[in-house]
Amino acid sequence: MKPILPVATATLLIALAGSGRGFDVTNCNVVVPENDVGVLVADMDCTGGQIAMRAGATLDLAGHTLQGDAHPIIWCLEHRCTITGPGAIVGDGKSIAIYVESRVKLFLSDVALRNHEFGVLGTFTGKSKLRATNVTAEDCTRGGLHGSRIKAAGVTILRSGSGSEPGIQGRINATDIAVEDGLAVGILCVGTCTLKRATVTNNAGVGILSTRGVNLKESTVTGNDVGDAGIDIDSSSHPHLQLSTCGRSRSPDGSPWGVCAND
């Protein structure tokens, strides 16, 4: 899904290209220039608006809430961008909170993403990267965090994903992550995932689905795939568990891996 750049934002992209460092963000039709810092000064209704970010730009929510309906509300355009809280980005159920362009790295911290289609959507073929710290994604109908590579700490994803869209997707290295009560697969690992102190429970689909392997430490993966086979871990290669609990596992030929309590 490719986002849409409003005419107003495109105009400001040119106008602000040479602006000075640091400024107050007072409306949503702005661009944070290269290596600059934009700071929200109040809660903001971004309906019909969009904030774009150039290379090295930082957006500080400063304890405020952005509410909008755009695809996306915030657009990371080039190289690297940083979005910091505390704060929240709230959608209309059809919005994308943050879109990350090809080969762009997003640093996201202390932010809540609520009621979107996607919380964070990064390109997969373009190797977008996400580093998320103390982030919550709730009620994101097609997924909380999606990207090529994701490194996460203190992330919670609730009631997110549906159909073929998981709660979180990518090549994932995460500590202290919870993915719960989703309407699809909880975690889709594109490659091998490494998870420490993960809680993956009560998702309608498989808890962890991996195209390769899964490394779990001090984690709980139970109560998933409700109404179907009750699979908690489905991986292409043997999962490795240390001080971890799961209900049922499945290998490519349908047999269990013998690592979960009910295998």
C-alpha cells in the first residue's frame, strides 16, 4: 500500500528545505526538515493533514496526541527519522499512523498507536527498519508493526491484525514484547526471530509463524489458534526454547517439533 502525499505537504516540502533548526509544530501540513526537530505544542486534529519527515528529522510529541485519518499521518521519507514521546497517534480505523519508505530506518519510542489500519507500515522489499522502544499498538485492524527488520524492547500489541495480516511482521529481535488478543497470526517471522520475555497469547491465528526458526527465552506462547488446531509455534526449522512454555508446535510436514507441552 503506497501512501498519498497531499498537495499542501508537497508544497511545504520545498518551502522548508532550507529552514533553521528546531521549530514548533502547530498544524499537520508540515515537513520536518533534514536534521531538524519539530515539537508539538498541543493536542492536534490532523484530519486531512500529514506530517512528513526528511533525512535525520525528529518529531517530539511532547506529551500530546495527534488524531488523523491520513495514509499515513506521519511519513518517514529518507534515510532515518525519529519519533519520540510521550504521546499518542490516534486514527479513524482506516488510517496508517506511520509509513516508512524503502531503506529508511525509524526510531520510535514512548508512543501509543491506536485505532489504525496499520500502526507502522514499512516497505518489505526495500528493507525498511524499525527500532521500537516502549511502544503500544492497539486496535490496528491490519497490523500493529510491519517492516523488514524490527528490533523492539517493551512493545505491546493488542487486538491487532486480521485475515492474512499478523499483529507484527518482519525479521524480529525483541525483548519484553506482548502480542495478545489478535484476530490473526500473532507474530509472523520473516526469517528467524529471537524473542526474550515474550508473551504471545489468545490470538485467533497461530501464535508465532516463522519462515525459518524461532529462538525463545523466558517466554510464554499459549492459547493461540483458537477454534483450529491450537498451534502456538509453526516454524520451518526446529525452534529453540529456553525457560519457555508453549502449548503445541508444528513442523512443515504437520508433525509436532516436540518442544511444547502438548506435542
